[in-house]
Amino acid sequence: MNTLFEKLWMLDKFEDGGLHTKRVLTTLAKEVDAVDEKIPAGTNVRIVMVSRFGDVGITYNLNETGYVARVGNPRNPGELESWFTTVHFDN
């Protein structure tokens, strides 16, 4: 398990409750286009969903379990690391 995507996939699919009960916190390295707004680089976000297509769902409301935007490149899940500065896995 080398990539961030692989770690998130394993956590979401094989841990009790998946990402909905875990706190995976990070900071955006790039600006993200959400549905109704832009989320600036440097914003603290929570990763709440990992897709089999290679992208993840994020929210800037750290207490929410739903996502406001999806980031990543479904054609290259290894690029996921470039979207975030550091990732913290908490319970």
C-alpha cells in the first residue's frame, strides 16, 4: 500500500464504519471548484469518501460526513497526493 488512494480505500472499505466514522484531516494544496463556490488552497478539509474511480470527496465543515467537492484524477489515482499538503488519520 503505497499511495494515499490505496490507504484511503483500505480504511474506507475494511475498517468499521469506513471514512464516515474516521477523521482524515488535511489541508488543500490547490484551489478546488466546489458546486457553488471555490475552496481556496490552504483550507483545512476532511476526506469523507473515496471512490473506486480514484477520486475522493471532501468537506470544509469538519463535523460533516457528506462532501462538497470531489478531487483527484480518476485516470491516475497516484496523483491524489498532489491535492493535499499533509494528511492526518485520527479516530
